[in-house]
Amino acid sequence: MFDNLPRGTIPIEDIEMGMTRSLEKEVTDKDIEMFAEVSTDRNPVHLDDDYARDTIFEGRIAHGMLTAGLISAVIGEQLPGHGTVYMGQTLKFLGPVRPGDRVLAEVTVVEIDTAKRRVTLDCTCKVDGKTVLTGEAKVLAPSRKFD
């Protein structure tokens, strides 16, 4: 069978229950500023120290979707990898991510429908071992077979 997939991509034929991939990234001020620019979300809780100090967070926090984007990076780059198509994502934000925090984003395969090339992934992000985001992603995985 001809393998037409980029290196590092896990095709649906090779995905197994419980398979896990992750990445760790420090969220920087520059990341937050760039995300604000790209998304046009300039909420001062993300950008203004004085404003953010007087909120329930008592300081600036990263955009929740910036954190969620790390899940997207794991899915798009590692599991299943290049060629994956997002079909849906649920997210629950459980705690803030602050500038300077190291976020561990992890996805785990919890359901596979090989015939339809669909994979369900449990998704989490943690800072210092504390879960700050949970969710579930449904994706269309690449196949080594031509459609």
C-alpha cells in the first residue's frame, strides 16, 4: 500500500486506544500580545496589568483560546498529525494561565471509528500539575489509503 502521509503523521490504520501525545510550552507576554493582535480580542484582563490586578484573577491571564490552541497543535502536529481535520471540540476552562506559566497540553485517544476515519480525543492542559482546561476533540484522521 502506498503511504502518502507526511513523516510524523499517524494514519487512522495505526491509531490505538489510549495513545497519547503532548507538548509543553511557556506562555509569554509576546504570545499573549500576538494572540490579541490576530484574534482582535484586546480584553484588558489579558493586556493591562493595572486593570487585571483588580479582577478576580488578580493579574493578567492568557486568552483561554490561546491555551486551547496548544491542544490544536498536538492534534495537528502529532496525533493524528498533518492532514487531520477538526470536526468538533468541547472545552471547559478550570483555571487561569498566566504569563510565564508552562502549559502541558495532552491528548489521548478514547474512541476510534476506523471505517469513518473518526477519532475522539480526551484533551487536557495543566500548569504545575493542576488542570486548567479539559475537553474532547473529534477529528477526521488521515489515512494512508487514497480516498
